Amino acid sequence: AQSVTQLGSHVSVSEGALVLLRCNYSSSVPPYLFWYVQYPNQGLQLLLKYTTGATLVKGINGFEAEFKKSETSFHLTKPSAHMSDAAEYFCAVSHSGNTDKLIFGTGTRLQVFP
Amino acid sequence: KAGVTQTPRYLIKTRGQQVTLSCSPISGHRSVSWYQQTPGQGLQFLFEYFSETQRNKGNFPGRFSGRQFSNSRSEMNVSTLELGDSALYLCASSVSGDQETQYFGPGTRLLVL
């Protein structure tokens, strides 16, 4: 069975500081991994995804994530936080095998202070 | 290209009623998935439709059902509403499924009184 664990339901950073949101996954098959962002009263927007190939994935808005198989991790980072990054972030793993079922983590709410 | 659209955006119902939510996928997308988002349970997969057939189903009671039309538009129905059904219902579409990127709509917020 596949699962996702996001460590830290809330993360607070100062504007300009490094953003690090943690995600660990469990999967019996090579995973497809995703990070989505949700702004208040909106749906989910894809930030980036890992399927195969390069383990460092660059996404939108300056975010990137690195797939580390040995650590079963897919942490999301951004070198310098911006006020507009304040939102909820979800890590997800794709259920394999001819289906698009996504299994989500519980989410991390990012606060950015001036 | 227009994104995923969901109607209505907000809905208020009372216990025991039924509700139908609609989702129009991105043009050319044939897979539509539905998710329920609540503060307590987070994001949970409801079901996925592809070419008018339910291909996968989450762990929800039979009161939750759905269908997909030949134009790939999808509806989900919840019968005999309970207070705990209050949630944001998100629809996502992808080209053909199978671990592809899903694009989400803005959701329908359902409040059951």
C-alpha cells in the first residue's frame, strides 16, 4: 500500500528565509510523486512532479524537490520565501496501475512573516 | 484552454436531502477523479471515471455515487446527506489516467445543516 507522511502541519518562516516542507512516502513500486499548493478557497495547483529520470525536480514559483529513494523522501524547498507563498501544501503519491488515484499527505500550512 | 470547472461553487443542504455536483474536465481529458476534503480527514479519493466507466473507487459508503457522460463531464451524487458530508469536493481531470498529472477544479463547498 502507498502512503504519504508530511512532517509538521504548520511551518512558519520569515520572508526571504529558506522554505523546507518535508514529505516521506511509502510505496511498494516506483512512485510518482507530486506537490500541490492550495490557496484559501481555491482548488489545488500543481507545483511539481517526479516520475522518472532526474531526481531534482524544478517547479513553478521557484520551488523544487528532490527525490531520494534511499530516504523515501520528496522534500519541497524554496531558497527565499515570499509573502505570496503562504498557503497549504500537499504532497501526494500516485497509485500505480492504470488509474489516477492520488494519495495525499495531511498537508502543511506555510506562514510567511514579514 | 479552459481549466476544470465545477458547479455549483457553494451549496447548502439539510440532512436527508440529496445533492448532485458537476465537473467539466479540461478539453481532451477523459479521466475525471473526485476527492473529498475535510479538516478532519484531509483529502480523500472518492472515485475515478474514464470513458464513462468507474475505474477506481475509494472507501466511501454507497450514498456516494458518480457517473461520466460521453463528453467526459462527470457528476457525483450524494444521497441522504449527513452532517459529516460537509466538505470541499474537488474534481480533477487528466488526459487518460495512469499516474498522469491531474488538474484540479476550484471545488464545490457543500454545507449540510
